[in-house]
Amino acid sequence: MPITTSNPAGVHKPASSYSHAALVTGPGRRLAIAGQIGMRADGTVPEGSAAQMEVALENIGVILAAHGMGPSNLVRLNVFLLNTGCIKGWRAKRDAFLAGHMPASTLLVVAALADPRFLVEVEAEAAD
């Protein structure tokens, strides 16, 4: 399923490496991925936002691979961070994971997540 990203004229330039829109056309599959936190398969949660970002992205990678997809299939990310001090680190981890792919993205700074150990949560949507 072709994915075309765009930043139409008349809308501000994206603040970092993302697109304002991702258009999915043609027959294919759509995969909605629940919010992924920095929890490893064994149930451990690393300390620190950078480590949790890596684990959350690894979890998304595992889920994508289980469905025959990869990061280039992502059409949307919704990111929840606990403080603005994590934004720069998030963008670096995201950019490395996406390797130049720029899906539509929303970043929110929130007061809390479901467990006080969690410092980041990432929802995703992919298509092929």
C-alpha cells in the first residue's frame, strides 16, 4: 500500500523530522499499535527516559516485524513525554529509528502515564 507524506503549502514547516500528513492509498493492510512504553519483554523497566525511549521503539519494531513491516511502514506516531526536557532526546532516538522516514506525528507533554515508572509512551499506526 503506497504511503505518501506531505507538508502542503499554507501550513507551517514541521518543527522537526515529521510530516503533517501521510496518505495511504490502494488495497493493503492497516496496523494500529497500542501505546508502547519502555517495558522489556521480561517486564523490567529501565531507569531514565533515554533508555525507555529505546525500549519503546524496539517494541514497535518487534510488533512491526511480527506483521511483516518495518519503520518505513509507519504512517503516524503519537508520543507522550513527561517533560519538555525529553524532547531533544526523543527526536534523536526517533530519527535514528526511522532512518529518514517521516510519518505524521503528534508529541504531547503530559502530567503522568499509567505507572509512575513510565516516562514515555508511543502509539503508532502502519500500513502496507
